[in-house]
Amino acid sequence: MGVSSATVTEDEAGIRLDRWFKRRVPALSLAHLAKICRKGEVRVDGKRVETSTRLEEGQTVRIPPLNLEAPAAPVAFRSDPEDARALRDMTLYEDADVLVLNKPFGLAVQGGSGTKRHIDGMLAALTKGDNRPVLVHRLDRDTSGVLLVAKNRRSAAALGEAFRSRQAKKIYWALVEGAPKLSQGRISLYLAKGEGMGDVRAPRKPGAGTTRDIEKMRVARHGEADAQHSLTYYATVERAAPRCAWLSMKPLTGRTHQLRAHAEAMGHPIFGDPKYGHRPEDEVRRRDPLRAMPEELERKLHLLARRLVLQHPKGGLIDVTAPLPAHMRKTWEAFGFDEKAYDPIEDAPEA
């Protein structure tokens, strides 16, 4: 096989290069991949990369001739009954092809530096023969709710294509600080990794202090290097003004931290988010007590992947809803929000 190239898709954005190759070329050993990366034979958008490089949607990966005969490192497989039980407890829906989980707050979806327990690793406990369940999309560690898993290769391909072609309908619930003036709206921004976010209403002036954080997304300009377009519709379900508002959000794109970055850019960051616009409650309570949140509420990220709707690989619809996690349920009860209230995001456009 000669030199070829491939484009990183939306559902592959954010994953490491070695994981990307494992998905695309399962027979390729990681040792061989590390070797050809060191030699500069693998490139992303023409640049040399390491196996740990994280990819972004739309990037082009140069794939050199590969030695697929290279022996892969042996993988010790042990079915962990505790992982299997935990996954069963998370299950919202399951059939022969699809598994839908209710991911809890604080549990990572994939491994990373210092992360030993995560959904991707736990799925090994459900392996049957050659079929190992695989993740179709991802959620942030502190985001709760609906997570889709394919139980075989054919389902993984079909469901992955549904996400890439934006046929999957995703609805999130969030509690934001303050209340947007417009009860419904459309957030259309370019996002890129880099310095601290600006405010859509009042962009930062040159020289204004920012905190550099490469894992945080910022508002970027069209045409700027690495900038990607992001689009979200939102609707206010209920308000507890001036303290907070319950928003339903429908992302039409799937950028890293999209909803968290969009909420901050609106000037109404998600409550409990330590990365995007988290406000010191003690200072708020001192300066404006009416805007301070009740002290008994848990300062955890209040973001829930509430509902997912898409075509089932064998026909029909997958339509699954996740309940509020414990910390969000406590907050809903504190403000008298009704989980069964009509969700106006249902009227938002699909494109």
C-alpha cells in the first residue's frame, strides 16, 4: 500500500493519534506507529506529530506505507464482573446492536493522563467473541447523561455515520448563572483552543488579562488557524432570576466543550463549571446577595445530555432520555423546577 491520506471526522475530533489509528487500522501495532511517527512519516496537515497528538475535525492525516505484519503488543483481557455490573446499572436501553448508558458525573469516557477507570476500558467486560462494544461519541468527564455505544462493527459504522452527517438529534439541559435576556436564541461562533474566552457581548481589549489554557476553547475569528464553526440553539425552560435559569440546548455541531464555551460566551456560564467563567460564590454573596446561589447546592457541573434521537442501524428510531443526576435533581427541587415541564427546544430548527 502506498502513501494515502484521510480526513479527521467530527466524531473523531479530540482523540489521540494512536487511538485514531487503532480505529482506522486495527492491525497496526502501536510500536510500529511510534516508529513511523519518530521518523516523520506520519504527518497531520503537513506537520510532524507524536502518537499523543490530539486531532481536530477536518485535519488531514498522511498515512505512509504500513507494516501490518508487525506483531502487536499482547493485550491481557480480563472480564471484570464489577465493571459489567456497573455498566448494567447505567443502562438505559439495550438490544443486540446498541447499548445506551446513563453516564454518571465524574466518570471519564476515555482514558488519559492519570485516568485509570473510564467507560471505554469498562466496556471490555462486555466483549463477546470478536465483538467488543465501542463508543460512538463522547461526553466530558463531568457531563452526565446519554452515552451511545455500538455492540458490533456494523452498528459502529452506521451510528458513526449518523453523527458525522449530523442526523443525530442531541438535547442537553443546563443550569446557567443569571438568565439570558432572550428566552430563545441561536449561538453561532468559531471556536479554537488557546487563551481564555472573550465575551460575545464585550470582546476583550488587546492587553486585557487572560489565562492561557490549551484545554479551554476560546471564541475565534473566521479564517483564524484551527478555528472551527460551532452552532447551538437554546431555549429557556424556567427562570429563577436573577440567580439562574434552566436552559435546554441543542448543539448542531460537536466541538470540544461546545456548550460550556457557548454558555460562557453568552455571559451566562453553566453553574458549577470550574473551567468556563466559574464565579466565586463568596464574592457574589458579598456584592449582590440576590444573585448568590443557595449554599446547600453542590458546585458540580450542571450539564446533562438529556436526550438522544437517531436512526437505529436496523431500522426504526433510538430515542432515549436520561434522568437528572442527583446533584441537578437537588437543585431543581430547590428552585421548584418541574422536570416534566414542556421543553421549548423541541421547536428549534434541525439545521
